[in-house]
Amino acid sequence: MGFGLRTMGQAVLLVMMVFSIYQAVLRSAKLHCDGPMEAVLGMFQFALDHLGKVATAPVIGTLLHGGILGGVTAERANRRWK
């Protein structure tokens, strides 16, 4: 079960990172930023803003249930095909 929750957390962080990088590239391409450092700092601010918007009870509940279900399924498959 621990593996499912850890993987769920890693997936959320990876998706937020990739989406923030994408938004930073779009903003810098449209010249909304004065330089590359402002785009990088804006990327972190964007990630924090959207992580706060996504952190609602239904989303967290779905992620936790999916992580637990995935961990239990992986553990059963490990025991069966060991």
C-alpha cells in the first residue's frame, strides 16, 4: 500500500512540474517575462498557486483511494507471480 501512495505523490509532483514548465515556456515565448530568471520564479509561483486550487477534498480523496487501490493491487500481483 505504501508504494501506491508514494507513486501517487510522485505522479502529482511530476504533473505539476511539467505543467509549470510548460506555462513558463508559454509565458516567456509571449514575452510576458523580462528574463529567464523571472520565468523560472514564475514557474514556482504558478505551481504553488495551482496546487492550492487543486488541493480540494474530492481531488485528494480520489488520489488517496487510487493510490491505496494501486498499492494493494501491486502487492497482490507481487505475491501471486513471485
